[in-house]
Amino acid sequence: MKVKIAVLLSGGGTTLKNLIDRIAEGSLDAEIICVLSSKPGVKGLAIAREAGIPAFAVPRKAYETVDEFSTAITELVDRYEVDLVCLAGFLSLWRMPERYYGRVMNIHPALIPLFCGKGFYGHRVHKAVVESGVKVTGCTVHFADNRYDTGPIILQRTVPVNPGDTPDDVAARVFVEECEAYPEAIRLFAAGRLEIVENQVRIKP
């Protein structure tokens, strides 16, 4: 099944670009049919438009409440009748309707439940990882719910944290794994192999 995807982002669009490239090379049977950003003027919107994908800014600052912002996001996503929503560095909370549960994925640049939650994104995550002294980190793809970085975990990939690593070193290593993990999770979804049981994801044969 070619899965129809909406991508929600807030910044540079590196994850979006990876998905576009995987689709173009034929390793991901999907179609990105719209891109939404919670910030106007970001590079992710330009990447989408260059690829011919309808792209919209829905600025969080334009709405007084999370609920008003969430309604605007939902109305746009509904319009495109997507199968799956992929959060790709989307920094604002979207309170999704119940009909989207199990159809919204997020990727986080750490091994949830470590180094996650409100305020843990991008460079901040990798800085905290280095400062903590952990020896392993990685990325997590999970189904999103209406909180930050919770929801059933689909898959995780790990990388070492080496002595002397900077946050940028760790970020680069983790991003390589993110580029594999997100397409893999989308393929599992498209194949109907993901099942949520008691808030845990089971991958069916």
C-alpha cells in the first residue's frame, strides 16, 4: 500500500528531506501530500515547495490557546485525507482528535523515556546526553499522543557515546540512525504490521 503522509515540522526539514529522498529512490512506497510548519519561513517549507508538495505555515503564535492551534492543524490535515501523520521536528503540541490515534508518528533523537519531554529537542537533547555520561544513546520512533514524547514505542536504534564526543558528534551519529528508523517504521505501518496492545506496539509477522 502506498501510504499518504502529512509531515509536520518546525525547522530545517532534514527529516522531511530524508523521506523525500527515500521515496524518490524507491525504498519507501509512500507519498507526502502536504507539509505543515508551526513556524513561517523555515527551510522545511522551502524543501517541500521545491519538491512540489503543498506546504503551509500554521504559526503557533497566531493562536491564543493550544486548542485553537490544534483545531487549525486538524482542519488542514483532514483536508488531505492522509493515512499517516509524521512529526518531523514539530515543536508545538498538537492535541489530535481520537480518530488520529495510531496514525501519528514521531521521531525523537534519544532513547525514550530518557532525555525527552517538553523542552528536550534538537541540540538540547544531545548536550544533555553528553553531560550525563551515558555510554549509549540513539533514536526512538513512537506513536504520538497528546503529550510530549510519550505514546507507544515502535522501534529504537542505538549509537555509542564516545569519550570526548561533542553534542554535534552525537547528533550526527544519531541522525544516521534516524534516517533508517523512520522509513522502517513507515513501511511497517503501510504493511499493517503495527498493533497497539495495552499501550505497547507489537510488530506482527
